[in-house]
Amino acid sequence: MEFRVERDVLADAVIWAARALPSRPPVPVLAGLLLEADASGVLRLASFDYEVSARVEVAAEVSVPGTALVSGRLLADISRSLPAKPVDFAAEGSRIAVTCGASRFTLLTMPVDEYPTLPVMPQSSGTIPGDLFTQAVKQVTIAASRDETLPILTGVRMEIEGETLSLLATDRYRLAMRTLPWRPSDPHASSIALVRARTLLEVSKALGAAGDVTVALASDEESELIGFEAAGRRTTSLLLDGEYPTKVKALFPDHSPTHAVVHAASLMEAVRRVALVAERNTPVRLNFVDGSVTLEAGQGEDAQACEAVEATLEGEEIPIAFNPQFLLDGLDALTTPYARLSFTHRQKPAVITGQVEIDGPDDGTYRYLLMPIRLSD
């Protein structure tokens, strides 16, 4: 095997492919990065940890086609440190020589025949603009659980219904849902998948800037795999196994008699300041009245804080309390200047949505439901 590739092209490709390298590989070959130089002038790099695979194709000047398996972490470190010159790879027995300007490295190879077969990408289900995909995933994954003892809740439920793609996640204390349009391969398609939130977030960040993202999800209910592709980069991931709580969307109330509208950034700043005196696992209290919302934290002989923010209120005045970080997460996920907080009762979940204008309609494409913390009367 012998080929030449531009340094920046190599570094980007290696960093992408190395993302699926396991930190503690169960077998030595899984620490390897698979290099395949094709006579057509294409260099393919791949990694796999039995759960997630990553593949990328880049242009290269291939003199001698071939395949090799080398340490992925080491190649990633080397590729980042090379000077800005073309990089030459050449097989030398059981080693690969890497030359770039005056720099030269030799890497030991691992047995290619012991490397597992890479999973095949399912057929395309549709495409979505990368920036929109990244935004939606970020908005939803904040509500996914980090508790690995309940693996189902560490995932994001993806629902495809024709030209609508919905993402939903919950950790039992909050629930985030984003609905967005996309371009399906089949306008009548209907699919459901449960994807690891961590994996989905990494993929959206890596592919979001590459233009349209292709989502590949087999329509077969027994399928265990989902794939994503953009700009020559592909990744697959095993789906989470188990029954997601299907009635979770019913938690969103059909009608909220009370709602308040407040400038999102101003409310976030106030929550951060007031929460400085809130001890761990203690709430920030909010009292909504016509014209303002007053935030308070701390009580008794402890440090206390209080701040008022302008707000409009429709309905009855309502006192309510939230975990400050959960409240900040929901407000920060909004992409509009104003936040609408809708209430049915001070001891029932509140729903946060966005508004472009203070007296305009709410943006129903993103909803963040947050359980309150019970206040003593």
C-alpha cells in the first residue's frame, strides 16, 4: 500500500473516523483505524466498537492500493502534529511509514483479517438541513437521562411520519420535544427509533456543518441499526432495545389557563444570580403576577436572594418552584427572544415554549415540560 494525501484532509478524516474508537477496547484490533487505499484515488478510513461505526472517504493519490490497520489514537495524534505539507504512506513489511516533509514515523500494523466486518448502512429514510438537525438535537438531548441503570431514558425517541420528524427525550423530571419538517425518501414513511442521546449529539455536531444530513433507518421493525451521512462521512449506531414510555407525550396539557411571557435572556440571567444562594437540590421560587415575576432562593438564616423581572401574565397569579439548572436548560434551548411559561396548577408540570414577539403566538415546534418542586404552604 502506498498513497499521498494532503495534511489537512488527512487530519480531518482521521479525527472523524477515530470518534468511534473505544476508550477500553475489548479486543486489541478495535483500537485500530482501518485504512483502505483504492486504485480509483479514494482513501477510506473506518473505526468500529461493535456499537458505533464511523467511515469517511477522501481523495488521495494512490500508487499502490491496499489495506492496513494501525493504532487509531496514535495516528490521530500524529496527523494533528504534522507540518502543512503532503503526507506519504507506504507499507514496509509489518509497518506503515508516514512521511511529511522532514518528519517520519513508522507505525506497527495489526492483523486486518481479525477486524470485524463493518455494519452496512440502511437505505436512506430522508434528508434534513444540517444546521436544523444540530439545533433540534441540542434542544432535545438536554432532557435525556444520564442514569445508565435506566438505559431506555438515556435515548432520544425519533418518530418519522411522512414529512415530519419528531425528537423526544425525558429523564422523568422534564420532557423535551422538537417537531421539524424534513425531506423523506417515501412521503408515506412511518418509523420509530430509540437512539442513544450521547451518540446523536456527537453525530449532529460533527455532521451539522457539512450541509444536508441523510438519516438512514430501516423500515423493518426488527432493525437494530440507524445511520447518518453527510459530505462523505458515514456513521452507524445500534439502537437502544426496549419499550419507550409511549404515553409520555400525553403529559403535555391540552389547555393551560395561565401563561406568562418574559424575555428569555433576562429571565436566565436572573435565575443564575438568584441560584447562587440556592444550596444543592434546593429550588428557585418564582411568583408570577401581572407585570412581573419575582425570583427568590434561600430561606431562614441561610443566604437569600430576590430579583424581579418584567413579565406579562394571563390568568391567575401563580407561585411555583423549579430546579434552577433544569429551568436554565429549557430557557437556553429556546431560539426566540421571548419565553412563554404555561401553567395548569402550581403543583403540575409547566411547559416552556418560545415566542418571537412578546404579544405574538408561541412557537409550538419546541416544547419543554418541567416538573415543579412542591412548595410548602
